[in-house]
Amino acid sequence: MDEETKQERREKRLRRKRERVPQHGKSLARVYRDAVLKRLRGRAK
């Protein structure tokens, strides 16, 4: 079993987190727009 140091685990976790953030940013506008449209449709009824 290849044991990682605490520092190595931390770097790997931070690297994954950084990779996830840009993807989240791209879809965030669409999610926000959908939420607004949903609210407007709900109000119209």
C-alpha cells in the first residue's frame, strides 16, 4: 500500500477543487436564468 503524506493528499484535493470551479462557473448563468424563469412562470399562474 502506497501511503501518501498529508501534504500530498491536500495538494491533490486542492487540484481537484480548482478543476471543478470553472465548470461550475459556465453553467451558473444558465442555472440562475432557469431559476428566474421558473419564478416568473410560477407568478403568472
